[in-house]
Amino acid sequence: MRVMALIAVLVTAAIGILTNVVTDSFTWTAAVVLALLIVAAGVLAWLQTGTATRRSVRQRATRAGVIRRSPIRLRGAGEVSDRADRHGRIERSKVDNAGGRVERRASGGGVIDRSDIEID
């Protein structure tokens, strides 16, 4: 990722320099190189946004809900959400997530027990 960021900065600097050259004394060669650098900067920006990681873990127990002995392991990008409310229970249910989205909810006296989830 650091290499991509460095390349993006260098391409942007080259665009600035070539913009000065093109506006000072126009040549088709400089204009084509400027256009190619702008396209390269766009591709680099797109690639960087595609590799951004979002990590989110939420465990919430409200209104007499219980979450007990339910560990969460999040590896890399991914989201995990556990919610127990209105006397719902999540017990002995581990999550091992390596890049997906997991959402569990026990509500109104519902129970999630010994329900392990693994995403690779």
C-alpha cells in the first residue's frame, strides 16, 4: 500500500509539472503524456479505494438481553454485529470472520446457543 501511495504522489506531481509545460508552450507530445498521467492517477486512486479495509465489531445487549461466552475474531476487513435485546440470549457462539459480514440478533426471548460461524 505504501508503494501505491508513493506512485500516486509522484504521478500527481508529474501532472502538475506537465500542466505548466503545456500551458507555457503547447506541444502534442506533452499534451498526450499529460492525458496518460491523468488516466494513470485515476486508475491508482481507484485501486487504492478498492483495497481499503473496513473493520467493524459491535456487541450490544439491551433490555435484559444477554451475550455470554461468545468471542469474536475478526481477521482483515469485515463486519460483525451481535445484538441481544428484550430477553434474547446469544451464548457459547463464537465468530471467526476473515472478510465477510456477520449479523446476529436474538430478540423477544429468542436464543442463539452453540452456533459458531466461520468465514474464510
